[in-house]
Amino acid sequence: MNWITNYVRPKFDFLSRKDMPENLWIKDPETGEMVFHKDLEANQWVVPASGHHLYIPAKERLGFFFDDGAFEELPQPKVAVDPLKFKGERKYTDKLKESRNRTKMEDSILAAFGKVHDIDITCAVHEFKFMGGSLGMAAGEAIVGAMERAVEHKTPFIMFTASGGARMQEGILSLMQLPRTTIAVQMLKEAGLPYIVVMTNPTTGGVSASYAMLGDIHIAEPGALIGFAGQRVIEQIIREKLPEGFQRAEYLQEHGMVDMVVPRTELRSTISSVLSMLLNLPKPQEEASETEAETVEDVVVDEAAEMQAEAAEKTIVEEPKFEPKKAAKKIKEPKAEVGEIAPLDGALPASS
């Protein structure tokens, strides 16, 4: 050890090292480009160059969605924790604690209400970083409660989905949330309230088999993975290679499963335009582009046509009743006297 190692080198190390956050620059998964995190935040976590949609926290999504970022969270319902006493490689309760510390949320659903272009809206958002946005008892109860609140206050309901499906640690109690949320969606429909689903990456499993596919309008973010089973599982079962882009938002739109594929930065204006048409309200001040406006109008018109067609199918058309014609009165033929032949209609004349 000498003065060079004791003094000079530490001094140079001190000058060269700086405390820099690990997430200061974020790599674009598509192009490999490094993007400054402030630019991503300003663009709602969409890469400006490639348009790739990165993960966005539930609270940030609502902040971008509602007017002035103002919204009020609905209280999280209290449910039994770990009712099955599930044990795997790690305890279920430990995973819950870890997810709660990471996301600062009680469970995978954040329900809230606020205004979008002065339209009162109730909505629910999946937080994917909370155990993969999985659907359990607490999440199911939060969705049902939010939909009941929408019916009570007569507001449209917007659902942002991002989930891997039902939460296996809760077993049948998790699967029970599928019919419960389906019934809640039916309540919205019976109340005549618009129900719009925004499917983000990924929307899979039991969520895609229930409330995610029951909307009046289905919107998807670009490139979102949407489906029930995984692509590899399907290929193993059918023993065929699936087409490129299978289960992606654009593929589903081409095959009629999704109405629109809308970038995250245009969701707010698109949804407000759709709601303005459905609720017969004045058009919002922040107008979408001409192409987007035409797409929205086409979707709403198609939705109205489908509703009319369904109503027509349910209408019972009575067939006209055909009454039989009254039989003509029979003309009494004169009785033939003994030794005479009674005349017959159409009888041939007697030969001479």
C-alpha cells in the first residue's frame, strides 16, 4: 500500500462514481433503444419512436385518464385472507405482503370514480404487478362493488383489464368470481348503462372468459396479448402451428373479437367520444383525429345495429290465422219418384 493506492485512486473513484437510479434509462423491448424515463412518463409509458406500450401502474393510468388527474378511490372490501391456508414453495400470505409492499395496494383491483370531459364515470383497473393482476375474492368483490356503485349513481362503467386469470391460491373461491362479475355486468346492461372494456397486455385466463369479453364496446391497446389459454398449450392440443400474431390485439380486431385498437395516449379522447354518442351528449372539446372519429362512429353505429337486430330476434311475430272458407249451401236435389232416375250434375246427354 502506498500513497497512490491510499489517496489518488479513492479520489478518482469518488469523482467517477455517481449515485444514479437504475431506471433512469429504460430499454425498448422492440428496438433495443434506450429511452429516458422522463420522456416515457410524459408519453404515458409509450415509447415515442416505436409506439411500444410498456407497463403502467394502475394509479398512474387513472391519473392520465381522469380530468386533471383527479379521482376518488372506492374503499377496498374486506374479505378473508388465505381461507384455504395455501402452502407452496412460499406461503400465500407472504406473497400478499410482498405485493402490497411493492404496489401500495390492498389487492389487484383499484376501483375509482371521477370525470372524463365532465362525464361522470366509475371504473376499475387491474394492477398487474400485484400477483399478475390475478382475480381473487378481494378483486372480485371490488369489481362487483364498483359496478353496483355505477348502477346506483347511473354512471357508465369502464374496465381496464391486465391479468393472468384466476388466483390459484384461492381455488374454487377464486373461480366463483367469474359468475359473480358476470352477473354484475348484467346489472349494468339491465340498467341501460354503457360498459366499455379496455384490454391491455396481458388479458388472459378466467378474466378473458368473463367480464373482459362482455362489454358493449371492446377496445384494446396495440400489441396486447388477449386470450384464454396460452399459444403453446393450444398448439400442443390441436397439433398445428398457429398463425403469426395470434391472440394479439390487431389479430383479434381483424377477426371481430375487438372493436378498436387504440393507443394509450388516445384512450381518453376515444372513450369520451364513444360515451358522448351512446349517452347523446355534446361532443367533448378535445376532439380525436378524423380517422379516429370515423372509427368511433362506425363502432357505435354497428353496436346500435346489433342491439336492434337482437331486439328484432326476440320479437315474436304472430303468423296470420287462415280461416277455412265456409262451405257452400248444398242445393237440394229433387227426389226421384219411383220408376224415375234422379238427374245427375254433369251427366252426359242421353244418346238418341
